[in-house]
Amino acid sequence: MKGLSFIRQLFSHRHLHISLLRQQTIPMVVDQDGRIERVYDIYSRLLKDRIVCVMTSLLFLQGESAKSTINMYIMCPGGSVTAGLGIYDTMQYISAPVATWCIGQVIGLNLNIWQPNWVANFFIDFLKGQASDILIRAEEIGRLKTRLNNIYAVHTGQNIEIIEEALDRDRYMSPEEAKQFGIIDQIETSAFDL
């Protein structure tokens, strides 16, 4: 009997330990503003500083409901291709439908490495290192460009040659042109259009 009670006790401790591991804990941070001290979960604190973890939010909403539509509002003047691909990959990974609503100007993943606000930094970083390092970076840019072209071809229904030509240089489109090209599904001008 003693052996059986020991096994039950061991199992109950193990079960308790496993349940503690399964608890999802979100880090908490303390924000001090003069004499006031507030405790936030890390995501609320980041949101206070206008920082949103898009991929984390998509994964969380997928966990909440894999069938409910996630509405993602975007205003993007351009930026990191790899960060954009991370969001795209997350959207493809989850099964919940994602509706993207573009507000204002949205510059897509067009591998636009010639943006004037960071062209100098790009060349300084790009030209650092040995010739073999520069070649490796150039090959990576080529792989990214090929991947983006293929993604656009799949989602727009355009053939790869048209996509390559469209993404070869900066190209700005009106909402009507973007719809005709297959980049967007519909144009909404007010909430009553929905």
C-alpha cells in the first residue's frame, strides 16, 4: 500500500508541475510616472509607446478562433522586406482569414532598396566586408526578389514577366489601378460601402 500511495503522490506532484508549465504567463512591467506606479502586461506597455507586435497578435487571434476573420489595418510607407515577409508568412501559416484594410498610402513589398531615406546607409552596409561578402548579400537580394515576384504572381494572377517588369522600378498605383492589377480586391470609400 505504501508503494501505491507513493506513486499517487508522485503523480499528483508531476501533474501539478505540468499544469504550472502549461500556464501562459505574459511578462509584466512596472511603469513609473512621478509618484504614480502602474503595472502593465508587456503588450499593453508596448502599445502605450505605439508599438504593436503584428505577428504575435496574429498568432494570438488564431489561437482564440481559427474561423473568425482578423481585420488588419495598414498604413505603410515602406520598410523592411524581411519584416514584411515575416508578416506575410504568419498570415499564410494561420488558418483564420485575414482581411487587410489599407488606409492612406501603402507601399508594398517591392524590394525597393533605393529609397532616399536610407540609401546612404544601405550602400555603407552593403559595401562593407570582402568581395565575397558583397556577393553573398547580392545573391540574397536576388533570392528575395525572386520570392517576392512569385508571391505577387500567385496572388495577383499575373504572369511572372509582368510582375518582374512592374517591380523592377518604383511604381505607384491608384486604388483603381491596384484593383485592376490584382493587388487589391475592392475599394471602400466609407463604412457604408461594406
